[in-house]
Amino acid sequence: MHSANNDTKPARKMKKNPADIDDLRHEAEALINFEPNHLDADLPLDLQTLFHELNVHQIELRMQNEQLVEAQQQLIASRNDFITLFDLAPVGFLRLDEKGRILQSNQTVQEMLGKSHSELRDKFLTAFIHVDDLSIFNARYNAFYKKPDGKHIELRLLDRHKKPIYIELSGRLIKKQTGASVDFNHDCLLVNIITIGERKKMEEQLKLAAKVFEHSQESIMITAPDTTILKINFAFTAVTGYKPAEVIGRTPKILSSGRQSPEFYRDMWQKINKEGCWQGEIWNRRKNGDLYAEWLSICRINDKFGRVSHYIGIFSDITLRKLNEKQIEQLAYFDPLTELPNRALLNDRLKQGIVQAVRHKLWLSVFFLDLDRFKILNDTLGHFAGDLLLQNVAKRLKSCVRESDTVARFGGDEFVILLTDFVDEQSAALHSAEIAKKILDVLSQPFDLSGNQFITSTSIGFTLFPKDGSSVDELIKNADAAMYHAKASGRNNYQYFSDNMRSEALTRSTLENDLHHALPNHEFIVYYQPLIDLQTTPNQIIGFEALLRWNHPRKGLISPDDFIPIAEETGMIVAIGEWVLKSACKQFKIWRDQDQPQLKKICVNLSARQFLQNDLVHSIRQCLDSTGLDARFLEIEITETVMMQHMSAVIRILQQLMQMGITVSLDDFGTGYSSLTYLKKFPINSIKIDRSFVRDILNDPDDKVIVHSIISIARHMRLDIIAEGIENNEQATYLMQAGCRFGQGFLYSKPLPADGLIDLFPMFD
Ligand SMILES: Nc1nc2c(ncn2[C@@H]2O[C@H](COP(=O)(O)O[C@H]3[C@@H](O)[C@H](n4cnc5c(=O)[nH]c(N)nc54)O[C@@H]3COP(=O)(O)O)[C@@H](O)[C@H]2O)c(=O)[nH]1
């Protein structure tokens, strides 16, 4: 029974979750004692029992209610947990119906597409698929929906900015559940969406890398750390001829040519292991056995622990480039005809030679060679024969010297030889003389030029370093000067550069220097020597030869023999020659205008160099125009040597001059090397018999024969004849009787300046 003052009783807490109904009753019974006691003790017992039962039941109901509330709260918490897990899962979730309509989406998908749940709900997933991938989705969805296990679809969704997101869909079919919420009361597909953008990028990069590897123009080989070949590309096969199956599993030694030494490879691997990379040129061998040059880079690839994981070798075939380089070098430094070093390389070798000689206190010798009468061969047998001769000469010269010496083609028929490593002057001079003799001997042996036997000779000059010169130019110049001496002393011999030559060279260079000022300083004078008609009595002056003189400010009158060659070599002869021509034409016009009708010609000498000037004809025409002299009074004198040097140009120019009315005479006839055949070819009007034949004509039977022959030839060819160097009446009479019509010489007058000649005219009238 409960007491009436139950109010005072301490409240008792209900025990949680009574296990079953008995427990509940038991618990309620226990609690009732802590409830305030409202029972009236006076009530009948059965009423009291009823009230008690009611109280217990009330407590039981309260307790059950509390339990229900608690269970509901737990349910809500667990639902919230699930939603959080569903929403915030790193994977996107969608529930789709059979048609692909979105029933539910999680937050990850919503964020991915930039749409809210309600914006997605009931929309077809296709609304968010990239247009290019719709066909993939539509084609596969049905099958995927029915049996999604283990399948996945890759496609692109579009975010709210229509930017594609690469995703992979996989799914699971959820069968409808009895008693489930409205969402789950029919079948649906739970779809997982993972973004694969990074993976795609990696895949693309890998694909690209693979394409680059395969299609690279460079040959690539990847090896394991032990250099076993793992992979090669197409270019590797193209260059080496080896297919993948033939090299994979082998080492790059398969390509070895044996050209590189073990030390080379040791250094190479040292560098790779120390610095990670090596590159350089290497000669390898193709599968067909051919050697080839490659430019190779080898790099070491490390894993994340710093250990070698691979080596990558990249190379390109540079065989062709190397051949081209060689050809370019050959063109730049070698003479294409003889394959000897050219001037550029000779210069370089000489410079190097001088440096070495100075360093080791050694002596050098420089030879200058010029073939004798090469031009005649060229003109008579043709350029092909000339080229053959030069090639053969080059070979013979090389056979006379050591491998370490240099034989170079200096130009035309000129060669320079550099001999090195002489210990002193004596041995340098001795050996040079011996080699010079050997060369003279070797080159004097007949040459077989495509069936034609040809004999030539050479003139050699040599000079020694350091005695005779200290620079490349000086050495060559001195050797050249010595060679000229060899030529002057009869050809086919050699000369060592002497002190005499040095002073000659000095004089020459001073003269050359002074010559530059001669024309502007009016130091030239034209002298005139009369041309006489031997068959008139008294002998008449029919004209003059203009002969140049240089009135040097310090040295006085200088003979043309001393300065004309310098003027020719330096090209000054062009301007000087123009001046002579103009002065002579002007003077002759004055004489003609002084009522001297017997004066028929003024002869002016032209040198070879003048025929090389482009406007010679034009300049002569201008001269005649400006002086007013009739062209028929002008006679051009050329020597045989001039004719032979530039034959075709000379013939062309002479023809043009003749068309203008100018006459041409061939000077020094008989002293040069022209043949009679050539005489026929040249457009000339007269021949001058050289004074060397006239000098001894009375005593020397040979000279007599020569002079008679020349006169006879001239007659047959209807050419005028002028004899030069007549010094006495006997010579004049002999020549006249032999049929020579005209003469010139000291007998009549030495060459004189114009104003000194005027007194002579009456004597010959
Ligand atoms: N290109 C040019 N050459 C020229 C010019 N002027 C002259 N020359 C050539 O120089 C060479 C030497 O000439 P030069 O010293 O004037 O000698 C000439 C005469 O003085 C000389 N001569 C004439 N008669 C006699 C003689 O009886 N005895 C003798 N010992 N010498 C004599 O002969 C030379 C004339 O020679 P050539 O020209 O062959 O008729 C000479 O080769 C000149 O050609 C010039 O302006 N331009």
C-alpha cells in the first residue's frame, strides 16, 4: 500500500528500456513508491487496488512514451548521418529511373553540375551530357541499367558554364522494397560518378608521349639500368636497320663499330653517372654493316629513391652532315682541280708553321714554283690538257716531299711548298736545294696527257724562315722574287732568295710607291722615235712610235723596261696607257696640222693588262674624238706575248679597232712563242722585226735567215714590215734590199721629246 504522504517521498528515475512487459511492470511498480500517494486509505480495498493499477499503468505509458521519443530521436540522428554521408561522399551519387531520369542526387553531383537538388530532380541525365557523348550514353544506358555490374561508361558532363567534366559512371540496380518510402517503391539505378579529369589528362599526356616517342625524327632507345634495351622507336629502326625484336633484351653494344676506344666509353659513362647526361659524336655500325656517324645524348633517369631506373639514348644520323661539312671544308680550303690546299689553307699552315718554328727554334723553307710556258700548253692543247698537266704536276710535287710538308696551289700554274722542322739554317738550305733539284728532275719527265706526250719544266725560288722573312707575306714575296730570278736566268732552275734580291725587292717596292704619284705629279713624258720609209730617197719620216719616259724627281729619266712591268702588275698601266695614247694622238694631230702630209701613223704600245679593261675600245674611241685625230693614223702595237695571253679577248678587241680604221702591228716578232698558225688568226696590218735580229744581221747567218723568212711571210700575208733597231747604214741597206720597206733606229734618231723632233723634219723631207 502507498502511504498518503507520498508527496514527501524522493522521486525515482525511470530505468531505461525495460526489457519486456514484465520488466516494464516491475519497473513501474518500483517507481510508484516514489510517486505522491493520492490513495485514500479509507477507500475499499478493491478500489484501492484499482487505483493502484491505474497508477502503475499510467507510469508504464509514460515510460513507453519516453522510450518512443528516444527511439525517434535516434532514428532522426541516424537519418541525418546517412544524408550527410550520402551528400558529402567524395563520389557523386544519382538515382536514375529506367529512362535515365534523375530521382535523387547528392550534394557532390549538385556541386559538380552547379545545380540544386530540385533543379536536377526529374530531369533526364542526358540534359547534362556533352552533345558529342550523347550517342555513347544512349547506346549503352539500357544495357547498363539492366545489368550494371562491373560496367562503366566514360563521358563528359557539362557544368553550369557548359565546361566539360570528364566522368566515369558505374552503377547498381536497386530493386523496389516493400514498405519502402515512395522513392524506393520501384526499381531504380544507383549511379556512382567519379571525375576522371586528372586521369584523362595523364592518359592524354601518356598518349602524346607515346606518339612523340614513336614518331620522333630522333632515334630513341630506352634501356634498363644494366643497359639492356627495353624499347626503341621507328627512327631507331630506320637508322640502324634493327627491328624491336632484334634489339630488345640486347645491349647497345650491338651497334658498336669499334671506332671508339675503351677509354672513350669509360669517360662517357663516368660523365653520365656523375652529371646525369652525356652528349657527343659517335661512329656506330648499321645492321647492314655500314658505318654511320650519330650525334648521341644519353641521360640517366632516376626513381624516387635516387636509384637509376632507366637510361635514355637519343641520337640522330649525322653522316650526311659530316660528309657535307667535309665537302664544304674541301671547297673552302682545297683547290678543286688538284685537291691541294688552296691559298687560304696555305696561309693558315704557314702561320702555324711560323708559330711552331719560333716555339721550337726550328727553320722553315718556302718554295715558290711556276711552270714554264704553261700558257702555251693551255692555248695550244686546250684547257683540258692544261688541267690534266696541273693535276699530274700536283701529284709529282707531293711525291717529292714528306707527308707533313704542304704542297699548295697558289693560283694558275703557281705552287707553293712549305717544308718544316729543319734544325738549323744549314740543313734547311741543304735540304731545300736537294728537294728543288728533285722537283726539277721529276717535273722534267714527260707527262702523258690523254695520249699526248708533253714536256715542261719549272722555275723555283725558295726562302728560309727566320732568316729571310718573318711573316707569311714576306716569305711568299721573297720566294716569288727568287722564282723570278730563276725564270730570268733561263728557266728550269732554282734560286735561293739572296740579299741582292732583297735590295732589288726594296728598290722595286720604293719604285712602285713612287709610281703611284707619277701621273698626278706630271712626271711622265712621251718620247717619239721616227718611223722611216727605207725605200724613199732621202728617207722619209712616215710616222713615230710613242715611247714613254718617267722623269723621276730624284732618279731622273727611268726606262719603261724598269717601271712598265710594275705598272702592269699593279694595274696602273690602264690609267698611264690612256694618258700616253691621248698625249700621242694630240701631238700627232698637231704635227699633221702643221702641214706634214707624209706623216701617216703614230704607233702606241698597248700592254696585256690594258686588254683586260672592259672599255678599251670605248676609251680609244673617246681619245680619238677628243683629240680629233683620224683613226687611220693611229697604229696599235702589241707583242706576241700579249696576243698569246688573252687570245680570244685580244682578237675581239683588235677586230673592233680595225673596224674603226685603226691599224695594228705585231711588235718584237720572232722573240715570243706564237706559231705561224696563230699569225694567220690575228687581225694585224704589219710586223716589226725585233732589233735582236737586226743587230747582227750582217754577220749572223741565222739572223739573216730569220729576217728573210719574216719578210717572206709578211709579203705572203700582205703585211707591212718594219725593222727595229737599225743603227747603221749597212743594216739599213741590207734590210731594204731584203725587201723591208720601213725601219726605225738610232741611225735615224733616238726616241726624243716632241719639241726635239721638229728640227728633224726637214732632214727627211
Ligand atoms: N705598254 C707600253 N710599253 C711601252 C711604252 N713605252 C715604251 N714601252 C715599251 O718599253 C720597252 C722599252 O722601250 P724603250 O726603252 O723606249 O726602248 C725603245 C727604243 O728606245 C729602243 N730602240 C729603238 N731603236 C733602237 C736602236 O737602234 N738600238 C737600240 N739598242 N734600241 C733601240 O727600242 C724600244 C722600242 O721597242 P718596241 O716597243 O719593241 O718598238 C719597249 O718594249 C717598249 O715597247 C708605253 O707607253 N706603253
